[in-house]
Amino acid sequence: MSLFTFLNIKKKILLFVVFVCINVFSTLAQNQVKIDSLLQLLDTKITDKEKVDIYNNIALQYSSTDSTKTFNYANEAINLSKQLNYIEGISDAHYSINQATIGLEHSNKAFDLFQKTKYAKGKAKAYNDLALTYKKKGEYAMAIKHFTKVLKIEDSLGNKNDVAFCYSNIGQVHARLGNYTKALDYNSKALVLFKKLNNKNGIFSGYNNMGMIYVYQSKYSSALEYFIKASKINDEIGSKRKTIISLSNIGFIYETLGDYNLALEYYFNCLSVSKQIKDQSSISEDYLNIGNVYFEQGDNTKALAYSFKSLKIAKDLNIKGIMISNYCLTGEIYLDEKNFKEALKHLKNGLSLSQEIGELSSSTTVMNTISEIEFELKNYQEAKKYLIKSIHIGQEIGFPTAISDASYGLVKVEKALGNHKAALESYERYHAIYDSTLGKEKSKQLSQLQVQYETKKKEQEIKSLAQQASIQSLELKQANFNKTIFAIISVVLLLIGLVLYLVNRQKRLALKQRAQDIEQNLLRVQMNPHFIFNAMTSIQDYMNQGDAKKASLYLVKFSKLIRQVLDNSRSEFITLDQEINMLDNYLSIQNLKRDHPFTFKIEVEEDLNVDEIAIPPMFAQPFIENAIEHGVATITIHFSKEGNHLVLKILDNGSGIEEAMKIKRKDHVSHAIKITEERIDLYRKMRKKKIAFDIQDLSQGTQVTFNLPFQQI
């Protein structure tokens, strides 16, 4: 399995582009009853100015479903307004036309006309129209600028409902830019106002937007919770357009969980509703989501077909967000088929658009995929450049999925470059993020929330069918009882969770402090003053004797050994090659100027790749020092593999451990054994793995054996 195949799982967040667009001044859903009522008014005795207002109102009602009728009625309003010199009528007509398109021409015309009047509401409407247009075009800085102007005007007019919509719109734009803290803050303000005003459409949009912000942060359980709240509100509203949003959101969660058949069911239902109301933007999004699921199922032919359908509509409407997602999807498909040329072409188109509109989260995803192609082409430095940039952006905007994906990619890139320590660091960073955001509990939590959602839906259906007062009364009592039980259980679970958290936190702190103490003791054993003094004295002797070559050689070995001990004592795992190199330096320094030099050899079995195996460091050193202290002639260090463990053996021909315990260095021997046992015990508690440790006195000498866990890197 390719390293980057794993990244495909994470890219769904980019491809999910359904994000609620809120218009401050008009409802998005078609109200045919209202249109029929307005048409009837045209046949009554009304003034020409009133007729203009009705034409504009009808044009606005059709703006989200039938652009042709919008143009027809708006042009009727413009022609009649020109005869009456009715400036507000002309500007309202241009506003309605802009709602059916994605362009600045009619927005600017409406804005220029409103500027000529003292109509504050009209100016706010024009600013809002410009802001929405900039948002649709992906020019987010300009969108925030104009939404802020709308907010000031509406606040001065005391229009709380429109102020809430402004908060929500600004929050959406910040989410697009990756400013999730600001996005949550603005959307929370909007929800508070909507609830005070009992604005159900606003509450629906607020819940949905909160859910999407959590999706961007990979907090899927929180996201689904808000999507369920939004769907519940829409049951009361009955809006088809909001049904599209709910179906897409729930389909996305199933897609994230890997239940592709159920995800397709939701997406195709969504497409059916989108076609019913002739919403081209939603149809494009539905095609994109369906194409992505087919790709994840391995059906590249269908995936490309649906993606190209989506891309064509997005280009016609100039919806850059959907265009970016399609370029990313088609790039992934071509990459899967090893068509690197086409893959790079599509992905770089997507990256260019992402950078153009400031879509940071999208940029990181595209960069990660481009890095895969560069890796396949053996352009390792280019691949590394894209991955590092992706990590930096992910850290900047708080996007853990991007950091995790890029870190995982860096493992293979660094290994290809021969940077094994950097590869290990990247793997540890990836694992830390993956464990915290995408652990085993995710599926369990989502399943529980889905059951809760289905249960609530069925309860609502029962209530809607209940006609008799006695049944309604019984259901109400049951609902209150369930709420009470649920509240009690929630409080108990919360308290249990809090206690467990505090206990685990205290254990972690204690283990951390103990690890620091053991690290200090280990350093004192390995770098005791006697050893350092002897080494420096021996090097000085070489210098006094004029043997600069040997003095330089051993000085380099000594300084390298000091650095290795300091670095490795802080690492939980180091490569086998690093361990061997450190032991070689240590033994060489110990052999300096000895009256009776010893011989040593380090043996590694052929099936061990020293660059790709990592082990806990410095378990051998205390026992090697003990052997040297008791006048051995030969020390042999042997590394081999047995099952899932690496076997380390230290053999010497000295007096043996038992004899050593009887003479003057017994304090040092027992101290070395104690520290080793403490390290083993701490490792077992922190990693939930065992290290076997055995000392045997031989007929002549000692054999110390460790069974160490290891990692492949």
C-alpha cells in the first residue's frame, strides 16, 4: 500500500463543500404561495410605484430557483422605474438580478444607485450584496470588509435579526480562511440572537455552520451533534433547500466513517431534491460528493464522470471552492492510475486557486497530494518542501488533519533521503495527532449519536400522528421522564469522567517526574566524574607526548560520546545504528591508557537492518562499565532478533556479578542494577510493554541478557 494512499481517507474534508450561504435580506426557499399572491396584486388598482415594488419582490422570490423569470420581472421593474425616475426601484431590480448570478456588475450598479439616496437600509442591502458576491467568488478579505459595514448600519438601525445574520456570515468567512476560533465566536453570537428572536431559519443555519467548523477541525462527534440539531429544526420548517444541506451533512459523516453505500444513498437523495428545485450550485456539489465516494470505492471511471459533471457547472458559475475540490479529486484519480502528468496538472490548478482565494485548509490538502507525485518521481527534496509547508500552515490555522497527513508523508520522504532520525520524529508526531483526533472512540461516539438522532426522529413522527389528547399527554409525561433520566445519567457520567481524568492526569504527572529522576540518575551513572577525568587525562597524555593525531582522534570520540549520551538519554527510542555507534565510542574511550587493555567486539546478526530498527537506548552501558571495572580481557556485545523482541547480550570473562558484589565496587553494581530495574518498570507502565532482564554468572565471567521491544521505522 502506497504511503499516500492513506491520505485519501483524510481528503474528504476538502471535498465536502456544502456550507450554508445566508442572505441577510431574503429567504432562500421559493414561496410559491407568496408569488401567487403578488401576481394577483398586479391585477388590482395600484400605483405604478407599487407595481415596481411587486415586480422586484417577485424577481427576488425567483432568484434562487428560476433565473429567467428573475431577469424578466427585474427588467419590467427597471423599465417602469426609469419612466418614474424611481432610483430605489432600479437598484432593487439589480439586487434581485445579482441574487440569480455570481458577478459584481449588478451588485455595483445597485450600490451606486443606493449611494445617491439617503436610504440607509438600501445601503446596507447593497453592501451585503457585494459581500455575498465576494464570498461566492472566494475573495474573503473583501467579503469581511463589506459584511462589517453591513453590521454597523444594521446595529445603528436596531435590526437585531439582520445583525445576527451578519455575525453568521462573518463567521463563515473566517471558517473558510481557517480562523476557527473567530468563526466559532461569531457563530455563537449569531445563535444567541436567533434564539432570542425565535428565528428558526437562523437557528438552522447557525447549528449547521457550527457543525461545519468542527468538521474542518476533525471534531466529528461535535459536528454530528450540531447537524442533528439543525435537522431537528428543519423538521419544523419543512424546507427542501435545508433538507439538501442536512442530507449532505449526514452523508459526509457516513463517508468519513467508511460506510460508502449509506453515504451514496444520502448523496443521491440530496441530488434528487437539488434537481427538483433546479439549484445548479447544489447539483454541482452533489456530483462532486458522489464522485468522491466512487473514487474511495475504487471505481475511477464513475468518479471521473461525476467530477467532470461537477466541474463543468462550477466553471459556468465560477464557484472556485467547488472547482478546487474537483481539481483535487481528478488529480487523485489520475495519481491512482499513475498518470503523473495529468495528476500534477489538475492538482496545481487546484493549488493555484486555493492560494488565490486564501483557502489555507484546501492548500494543505493539495500540497500533501502533490508531494506524493514528487516522491514517486524521486524528487524527494520537492516532496519534502511541500510537506513541510503544509505542516506549517496546519499549525498556523489549527488544522490537525493536515499536520497528521503531512507528518505521515514525511516518514517515507525522510527515509528515502537517509534521515532516519527525522523519519522517526515525523512518525511520532503523526501518531500523537492521529491518536488524539481519530482514535477508536470516534466510531463509537458517532454510532451513539446516530442512534440518538434516529430515536428522536421516530418520536417526532409518533407525535405528529397522535390525534387524541390522552396519547399526547402520555407522550409528554414519557418525554419528561426520559429527560430526567437522561439528565441524571449525564451528570453521573460527567462526574465519573472527571474523576477518571483527574486520576489519570495525576498518574501521568507522577510517571513524568519519575522518568526525569531516572534520566538524571542514568546520566550520573554513565558520565561519572571518575570516567571523565580519566578520559581527559589520557587525551592530555597523548598531547604531551606529541601524538596529536591520537589526541585529536580520541578528543573527537569523547566529545561525540558526550553529545550522544545527552541526546539519547532524552529519547524513548533511537536507531540500532546510533546505539552501536555510542557503545563503540564508549568502549574506545574506556580503553585509553589502560595498564591491561581489553578487547571488545560488537556483533549484529545479518537479518537486522540497523538503520530501520529503533530500541530504547543505553541499557547495556552500566553493565559494560561494571565488566571493565573488574579487569576483563574480552567484552562481546551481541544483537539478534527473536520474534517481536531484539535480544541484547553482554558477555565478559571477568570475575562475575556475584564476586563484584563482594568487593569494593558493589555499590556501583547494585546502583546500576537498581536504575535498570526502575527504567524497565517505568517503561512497562508508560508503554504497556515488557522488557526481560537476566544476569547469569558463568564459569568465567558474566552474561547479561535483555529482551528489548523495537520499532520498525
